[in-house]
Amino acid sequence: MTQQPSMDVPDRYPGKLTLRVVFTCIMAASGGLIFGYDHGVSGGVTSMDSFLKLFFPSVYEKESHLTPSSNQYCKFNSQILTLFTSSLYLSALVAGFGASSISRMLGRRAVMLIGGICFVFGALLNGLAIAIWMLIVGRLLLGFGIGFANSSVPIYLSEMAPYKYRGGLNMCFQLSITIGIFSANLFNYFFAKILHGNGWRLSLGLGAVPAVIFVIGSLCLPDSPSSLVERGRHEECKKELVKIRGTTDIDAEFKDILVASEASHKVKHPWRTLLERKYRPQLVFAILIPFFQQFTGLNVITFYAPLLFRTIGFGSTASLMSAVIIGSFKPVSTLISILLVDKFGRRTLFIEGGIQMLISQIVMTIAIAIAFGTSGNPGKLPTWYAVVVVGVICVYVCGFAWSWGPLGWLVPSEIFPLEIRPAAQSVTVGVNMICTFIIAQSFTAMLCHMKFGLFIFFGCFVVIMTTFIYILLPETKGVPLEEMAIIWQRHPIWSKFVDEKTKASNGDSKC
Ligand code: BGC
């Protein structure tokens, strides 16, 4: 069951890793900053008293009247408060689906640009909010921005990158996400105490900065070769290929893109086509990879680390600081993954990350159970105990940040053939957003009801998803996008779904 088709794929595209491609990919990947910044900022802001007092006075009242002996598991259980965090993912979902047609007609770059602009306005509106409607409209705009960016950036990166470096370059998107989360955690920590308690305005408003970088980036970037060919701009595509591959020997790659684009033009209804039997493997991964990525439970930590730490007995500043410490582990781990993914492959990282997360989830459960039992009423926790809990959470976060985090965006973006690529990517973004919404919306209630069992709940999913990858995901490392059909044909289960005609034509032209 350990397929390694990459070994047998002949080196048909002689391009190198040029400065232009690296620069272009880094600029495009900055789209991850806005997604990450938003992920990281809401948890800290909703733990700031001045913010709660202004927009969620009932939550503030409840929280400030709790005594240390109250049930700590339930102290932040407010659906209105979680709606602030999670509403954005609903609009991201809608935008993700709209992005598919724009991406096909106008190219990936146009989608990125629209996303960046929505985000700039959303961040400004949130930073200046004086009424709850401003917060909500701002969140909706941020959601549109994220939906558009996440539907276009990962596929843009995979289309621009030379196939041998596709993994590492695509993962720059996740690196930006983690840098975005980390900056937001850091800003929350510093801003919590300034401007007479109004520092949250800076935390929310500063989201406009990465968005402006992304807008400028989208204006300067070239469109991807596949997207140019799809819109009939063949000569431009050839010129771009010469520049980004650093060689004039681009005929093989250009021809393969042309063949893919011809197939794509025959498809008039990408959504319906996606449901055809021969695309079953892609559809399964488009849905299950983002689903599993969210059900690792990682976002419980991302969104609510400060609340979680306050729940387990830390003070307000210590909670924000712990979120910063944890946030700093993510970019470092993703960087390690960038260096390893094109060497060791996707499967190895997925499986190692899964095992690491599972072990830490078990330890976290035991640690919280010992301290809180089921009453949620802790005695005085010694400092070493809190340090151990934060340490285990860091191990868990690293496991995610070098596996399911970056691979959750990389793998879908590389397995979809051109004719269904924008539609399938929208499904991936849509499922990611729905699941992010569910987790964000239900976390405080889950903690209140499941107590320390929460991490075991997510641990069960980690077992299922690791087994799923082991059995069903073929290795995609080193396989050019246009030759990806090979991986399904050689897989003992998926080969049954690839029809004979596809098998024969791919067999003739590619192998
Ligand atoms: C996920 C986010 C998550 C982030 C954390 C991303 O890949 O989609 O939901 O918060 O990684 O690093």
C-alpha cells in the first residue's frame, strides 16, 4: 500500500528553480497572512475585558462574577461570543464557491486581488467598530477575502512551481498562515494593555497591513501558465514558462498544459463533471482532507488558546503570553516541513504528524483530567504543571504544523486535473470553512460538556485520518501536475475508478 510512482516518472521538464519563481511564489503566498492573522486575532481579542464590555456585556458580567471555585470548564460558554469568531467562515464558504467561476474566466490573479481588497475593508471596519453591526459586516468582508484568497493561492502556487519543488513552494502559503497567526498573537499580547483598554482596535485594524501587501502582490504577479492557456493566451504562456523555468526548453511542459487545457474546454459543467466516477478519488480527497485537517482539533488551540489557558487557571496576561509561545512553534515547524516535503514525500509527513498529535492529545487529556477532574474545580496548580501542559500543547502544535497544516492545502491543490481544478478547490475551501465554523462555534460548549474528554474526541479522528492516509493516499511527490493521473492508475483501490479510456490515453502519452 506504499505507492511511490514518483520514482518512475521520467524527467520530462528540464526547468530550474529560478529567482523569479521563488519571488512570485513568496508574494502570492502572502495571501496566507490574512487568513492566519484573522485566525490568530479573534481568540485574544475576545479574551480582552474592554472588548467584551463594549460588545458582549452579558459575557463580561458572567465571567467577572465567577469565583475561582466555579466550574472553569463552562466559564466562556457563550454562543454569541463564538459567533464573532466563527461567522467569518460562513462568508468565506460562499466566496469560495463564487471564486471558482471567476478563476476560470479571469484567472487566479483576479481572484486574489478581489480577496485582498475585501480583506482591507473588513479589517478597517473591525478596527473602527463602535456598534455590533460594524463588527459583523467587517467579519463578513474578511470572510469573503479569505474565501477568495484560499481558493486561488494554493492552486496558483502549484501551477507556478517546478514540479520537483512544488511541495516546498506551495507550503509557503502555510508558512504565511502561521506567521499571520503568530503576529496576531504577539500584537494581542502587546496591545491588550494600551490605549486605555482599546488596544483591540489596533489588533483588529492591523489586519489591513498584510491585506495591502497581498493586494500589491496580486497586481504585480504574472498569471499562472495553466490559467493563461485556459484563457487562450498561448504565446504569453510560453514567454512566462521561459522566464519562470529559466530555460527555452519548455515545449514538453507547454504541450502537456495544452492537452490539459483542451480537456478542460470540453467540460462545460465542472461541478457536474466533478461528480463523475472517474473523479471519485479527487472528490474524496477534496472533501476529506480539509474535514480531517479541522478535526485534528488544532483550531481549538489557535482560536481559543488564551481562553483555554484562562480556563486551566492562568491569569489573563499569562494566557496571552502562552498563546504567543505556542504560536512561535508553528512557523518553525512549517519551515522544517518545507525543507523535507519534496525529499520524504507527503505520506511520511502525514503519518508521522498524526502519531505525534495523537500521543500529545492523550497526555493533554491525562494532565487536564488530573488537575480538574469532572467538576472543573481546580486546586492551586503548581507552576511546573502549567509549564508541562504548555509544553505538551507545543509538541501537538508542531505535529500539526509540519503535517496536516501545510499538506491540507498542498495535496488538494496538486491532485485536481485542470478541468475540475477551480471547482474542486472550491469544495476544499468550502469544507474547510464549514468545519472551521463548526469547531469555532461549538468549542466552548464542547469544553463545557466533554470536559477533559475533548482532546480524546479529536484524538479519535486523528486515528481515523492517519489510517485513511496510509491506505488511500498515493504519493504525489515529484509527479508533474499534468501527469498526476498516473498515481490513481497505479493505486490498488483507486485504479478501479479510472476508466479504461483515460488509462489508455495516459498510458500512451505519458509513460
Ligand atoms: C488551517 C487553519 C489553521 C492553521 C494553523 C491551516 O492550514 O487551515 O485552520 O488554523 O493551519 O496553522
